[in-house]
Amino acid sequence: MIPDSVVKQIEEKYDQLSPYLNERSRRLWAATEARALGFGGILAVHRATGISQNTIRAGLKELEREADDLPPMERIRQVAMH
């Protein structure tokens, strides 16, 4: 079982991020947190955020599926010319 202190940390992160997340990014963030925790992570993230366990599982599947299909990373900043 994941310690309550870890659940509280996830809750605090979620409270800070949630206004900026859409449905997809919320699902993927929750899945990433659950994956990082390992066994018991899905339940811990559910307890911290109220996001359904099925939604977190769907996010995990989406992360696995998309890892192979992602396009190359694009630069956010322009290359500096000296």
C-alpha cells in the first residue's frame, strides 16, 4: 500500500495542475503518476484525485500505445544564432 504521505503529495500536485489540464492531459498525468508509484499506484492516484481507476487504466494503455507512435520531438525554442 502506498503511504498516506505520498497520496497527499499527489493530491497537492493535482490541486495545482488541475486548472490547466484538459480531459486527455488529466488522464495521462494520472497514469504517469500511477506508473511511477508501481504496485498500488492506480488506487493511490484515485484516492488523491478522485479520477476513476478505469480512467487511469485507460491512460496507462494510451501511454503504452502512443510510445511507439510518437513523432520526433520538435524544438520549442528557436536555435540561437551567434
